[in-house]
Amino acid sequence: MLHRDSEITMLRRELGRLCDIEQISRLKHRYCQFADGVDGVTNAGDFARLFTENGTWAVGTNVAIGRRAIEDAATTAMRPWRIAFHCVMRPLIDVNEDSATGRWYGLFPLIPMGQRDIVWLGGVYEDRYTRAEEGWLFESVKIDFTLNPNALA
């Protein structure tokens, strides 16, 4: 009976870890949904609420700390784009009780204002998450653009 109890405990722990990973994946999905935009407008308020009160959003060399700063930075970041679409893939999420880390690859087809041609950016996200009363939130998001047409010029 002891062996069966330890197996059940192990299975419950693994199920909890997998549920946490799914919830974090859904958090990242909402991140992309709220970051997507049309005609220079995005859902920056809801985007910022995905972060902890003192969360950090680092895009390249630009860093915003706190929800209000993140909302302002997201609004500014969207202005030059007629269309912005965020695609993330290949998540590697590690959960440690009430904190977690994640690494994602991203591809971003973007159309600048007044243009018709797509500009492609690509990068790697390094995320930190924390479990809060309302569920998992971003503690920090950092993206380094490894595929950048400006770097190829």
C-alpha cells in the first residue's frame, strides 16, 4: 500500500506541474494576443496587467518597470506598425513551486505604417513567472531580437 501511495503522490505532483505549464502557456498566449495590433493600436492596458505590479518588460535595450511604464512602452512600441502579429513557439518552461522560468522563440511579421511589405523580426524570449492570487503572472519578460533586418544591412 505504501508503494501505491507514493505513486499517487508522485502523479499528483506531476499533474500539478503540467497544469502550471499549461497555465503559463496560456499566459504567453494572452501576451501575444494583447501585443498584436492594427493601425498602431494594441491592448496595452490588458497587456500590462499580465505582469506583476513591479514587473519588467525588456525589449532590446528598452526596459519598462511597473505596469504603468509597461503600458506606456507597449503603446509606444505599437505606433509605427500598421499590423503587428506575435507568434511564439518551442516553449521550455521550468516550474519550481510558485515561480517558473520560460524560454520561447518568437517570429513577428510586421507591416510599417504607410507600407505594404512585411518586415520580419525574430527573437528569443527569456521569461520569469510568479504565482499570484489571480494566477500566474510575468515577473519579467526579456526579448533579444536575433533576426533583425537592420542587423543585416
